[in-house]
Amino acid sequence: MPSAPEVDPDIAGWRRERFAWPEGNEPLRIVPNWVCEVLSPSNAVYDRRIKFPFYARVGVSWLWVVEPRDQTVEIRKREANHWSVLATFAGNETMRAEPFDAIEIPLGRLWAC
């Protein structure tokens, strides 16, 4: 991600038409369309205060926030430079959420580990 190597998403995704592999050993500098962060007690404050605002500033469109302790997935969409919460899924629900709303994700499988 541009000028913030210390801010790396847990999972990121790009639309095919925007993605290109970097040459040689160059880092990937294309801002993802979608980011997923898995919170833990050791990183939740940092993620919420540093990473989430950074993702909005650089233009990430979608942010999924996974909270294993509460067994929730929060779906956020960037509007201007802030996040709007669109939905929260929990427990054993089946999730269908942008930008992957063409597929259903059974959340119970996430918490089984």
C-alpha cells in the first residue's frame, strides 16, 4: 500500500481489471478494492484507529471486519473518506455481502476453528 508498509491487511482483493503483478522484487502498490481485517485483543485498537482510517483515505472501497470473539462480520463501505456500516452478520448465519454478494458464505465454518 502506498507509503505505509507497516499497514498490511489480513486479506485483500482487487478487481481483475485493476490488478497487475509488480516487476521483479517490487512491492505491490495497487490499492485493493476490498480489505478484510480479523480483530484480536492485541490488534483491535490499532486496526480501528490506524488501519481503518488509512484504508478509507487511500481509496479502499469495502472493508470487512471479522470479530472472532463475538462471532461477527461487519460489512463497511467507503463513502468519501469514512466508513458506513451496511450490515453485521453473526453466529451461524449465511452471509451474502458486497463486493462478493454473488456467493453465500456460511459463517459457522469460520468459528469452528
